[in-house]
Amino acid sequence: MYRTVSMNGVSEDLISVIVPVYKVEKYLDRCVESIVGQTYENLEIILVDDGSPDSCGAMCDAWAQRDSRIKVVHKKNGGLSDARNAGVEASTGAWIGFIDSDDYIAPDMYERLYDLVKDPDVGIAICGVADVYSDHTEEPPVVQTSIMTSEEVLSDIFLNKTLMVGVPPRLYPAWLMREVTSPVGKTHEDAFIVVDLFSRVERVAVDTTPRYFYCHNEETITSSPSTRGLSDNVDAWERNRRLVEQLYPNLIDDVMFRCYWAHFDVLDGLMLSNRSADDEARMNAVIAWLKDHRAGVYAHPHVSSKRKLALRALCLNKGLYRMLAKLQNRSIKYN
């Protein structure tokens, strides 16, 4: 089913690179240029036009005319997960990678990731991520290469150490992405499947050299989470908590850090927004959850002292917490 091509006398697996495309006219060319210029040339590049109302569909078709490795899937708008799933269905490669269409990658990213998965014990390969803002770029403070167990990777992700939740900066076996589909209709879709993905492999190769450039653009869904999106964040981590209880009981404290974080995210978003009656009920439910779990929050070594202080304020008075949230007016990095 999966294609392998001989390049210069050496057999190389075909890598399918899936790019969901929706309302990214300003960024699409930069993204595709970074893919077609890869040093690993045995690529199948699948541009999924998710019913974009602008000129993105035509831009995708123009790229397909320029490079025979590019195929375009035009579909009705269904969201990021639906577009990713459509790309997987259209793919024929032995390995699958994903790139968000407003991001870009280093020229050697797939060459490096493929080198890592040549080890027969490795199920998934991961590269480092650079966070690109309008005025600066942040790169990982430590660059290293290691082979980790799936449990070690999940612990790192849960505690927000060096690895991000996001699906894109990785190379997956095609069978895995056909087995674990993205949840249609959800935001924080990457969080929903993170445990499902890593629980199906034993070893993961990690090179934290930044080769994926994650661009924080104000108009994108990941930069401006909606109230619904914040609630999806809670649902995703509650689902992961249940899976961890079954599969990785040693990681309960680690995944609870993400559950606390998700609930604080929802609360902050609701506190600083114009709330509907439904939002008010949701906020009260989140407050009740945090109060019920305050002992765990206070005891957790990875929860910041500021967060612990804010929770103490919340337990005293909801208005006091709102005042602290407004004063802080913090910018949250979502991953």
C-alpha cells in the first residue's frame, strides 16, 4: 500500500506531508516553499483546501502545476481536524507529517526526522520548535538528541518542559495516523489525541534542534482561542486524565498539571469576556472544580506560586480573582 522510491540507487520511503489550508493567503507560499525545498525530496505534498473562501484554492492548484509531487484536495469546509483526516485518506506514503499552513520548516527537517525513524526501535520522531512572533523568535534553550520512552515523552509534554502538544513537528508511521484520527468539530484537536498517539509506540526519537517554525499570528485559531475552544481544552485534558489512569498511572500528577492549567485558562477567558448566561454557568462550574481540587493545586510543584495565590484569592472572593486577572492581563502561549 505504501510507496518506496529508489533515489540515486538508495531506497527511500515516501513521506506524505499534509497541509490543511484555510484563509492563509498571506502565508501559504512561504509554507509550501519551505516544503518543496526540502533536502529529503521523496515527498508527497498534499494541500487540503478546506473550502477556503479566498484565493487559497487557486494558489494550491498553481503550486500543483509547478511541482509534480503536489496533489490538491478541494473539500467543503469542515475544520482543521477534518482537513487533516482528508489528507491522511488521500496519502500513499509510508510516513506522514503535518504542517499548519501559516507555519514553515527548515530545509532539512524531513531529512533529519527520517534519519531518526530509520532506527527500527523508533516509532515517532520529533524535532524542536521555534516560536515566531512579530518582533522576535524564541528557540529551545537546550538542544539535544535522545531516545525516549512514550511515558517519558508524555511526562515532558504534560509538564510543558521541552516538547509541545502540537501534532506538526513530528514524523509518524502512516498506520498510526489511520488508526488515530483527529477529532472533527473540536479545537485543541492535538491535545485530544496526544495520549492515543504516543501510547501506541514504545520509543520516540527527539532532536530538539528547532526545525519547525510555529508562527503566532493574531488571526489564527491557535492564537485567539474562543470560549468554546477553552472548553474543548478542558474536555481534552479530562479525557487524557482518564486514559492516563488506565495506561500510565505513574503520570497522574503530571497530567493533573495540564488539567489545572486548562481550567485556569477557561476561568481567565470567561472572567475577561462579555459572558452569556451559559458562560456564567460554565464559569461557576470551573470555579467549583478548582475549589474542589485546591489541595492538589497547592501541593503541585509545577504550579506557579502566582497561580496558587490567585486560587487562594478565588476561594475568598470571585471579584478579587477577576481583579487580579485584569491587572495581570497576561499573554498566554497555547500549545
